[in-house]
Amino acid sequence: MNKLIIKNLKHTYSDGQADVHVLKGVNATFESGKMYAIVGESGSGKTTLLSLIAALDNVQSGDIKYNDQSIKEIGEQKFRLKYSNIVFQSFNLIKYMTARENVEVALDFAGKPRTEAEQVLKSVGISKEEGGRLVQKLSGGQQQRVAIARAIASDTPIVVADEPTGNLDEDTEAKILGIFHDLATKKKKIVILVTHSKKVAGHAHAIVYKMRGGVLAK
Ligand SMILES: Nc1ncnc2c1ncn2[C@@H]1O[C@H](COP(=O)(O)OP(=O)(O)OP(=O)(O)O)[C@@H](O)[C@H]1O
Ligand SMILES: [Mg+2]
């Protein structure tokens, strides 16, 4: 079993005038094969935590460890490439490429055949015709699904997503939720979703954490 362990993680933003102490000692363990939902008020630090788990920002104090190795030991760049994939809406999608090409780039990095792109896109409900379109010619919700397809193609053991169903209708939300659940239970990944959606947090198999006062509580 793979484990992501967060120990006494603190994070402060300094804008020159005032310091904003956002994370004040987060402790949590995330295991492979399970899906986690992080909820909490706007501004409570959810995106900050995800950025650290995705190694998009440096750990200031405390530690994030994947199977006993800290992100620092693994190296931020390697961690981003091989360990952790983040899904934001249209995050990291290359707008002047087609949806399929975006997925192909991820498959290249993962050392998998490009021919898988169509199948991966289909699994998130993007048709062959849509897959051939430039990303900028897709709707917000479609772009979001392409971003999820990219994360699936990357095949990293950790998948984190910030409001991954924010722009989606209920049916599509349920479908995407099912995909994340499969990534956890069938592909044995660590899946962490930040969400305001009651449906996502209420998913029968999601383990819910709440961010409040700079710490995570169950
Ligand atoms: N780069 C930054 N510089 C300064 N302050 C920041 C920065 N990024 C975030 N903050 C502040 O840190 C706090 C936490 O922000 P964060 O984005 O993590 O919240 P969140 O829980 O994701 O909120 P939401 O639900 O609205 O997305 C907020 O008060 C925010 O204004
Ligand atoms: Mg946020």
C-alpha cells in the first residue's frame, strides 16, 4: 500500500505587509485505494494544501512524505512528473493543441502508447470529434474533463483535484466522480478531491476531511 503522510505542515503567505498564516500544522495520512474529499470554507487553505501535495509550491515547514521519502528528497520536479498529478479547470492544458494531443503528451511522459488517447478521452465522455478540437474550442466542463483525462493518462500514483466537478451538470458530475472512484479502488491510486459539492463529499466511499482554522480534521 502507498501512503502520503503529511506532518505538521505549515504555510504562510507574505505579501510584504502582512503575513497570512494559512496552514497551521496539518496532519493527515492518505492511502492508496481510497478516495478523499477535503471540504471547508472559502479561504480556509484547501487549494494551498493541494498545491503543496502537487509540489507546485515549496514546503516551508513540516513535511510531506510519499512512502517514507519527502518531496524534497524525491525532488519537486521529479515528484510532479512521476508521482503527483493535479487537476484544475483547464489547468496545464495546452490551448493551441487539440484535446487528444494534450492527452498524447501525457502518455508520452508516462511511456505509454499514444493510441490510448482516444480510449482515455472516451472514459471521461469526450467524443472522437471533440477530441480532435483545439482545447480553446471546448466548453469549460469539457476542458475540465480533458484535464482529468490527462491525469488518467499520466498514471501517477497520486491524483489531486481542485473542484473537479465545479462546472459540470449533475449527470456528468456523477460520472466523473465514478472515474475518480475507479482510479482509487481499481487502479489503487491516492485520490484527493477538494470540493464544495455535497454530492462529492457525500459519496459513499469518500473519506471526508474538513479544513478549519488551519488544520485538517475528520
Ligand atoms: N499567493 C498568495 N498570496 C497571498 N495570500 C494568498 C495567496 N494564495 C492564497 N492566499 C490566501 O490564503 C488563504 C487560503 O487560500 P486558498 O486558496 O488555499 O483557500 P481555499 O480554501 O482554496 O478557498 P476557496 O474555497 O475559495 O477556493 C486565503 O486567505 C487567500 O487569500
Ligand atoms: Mg481553492
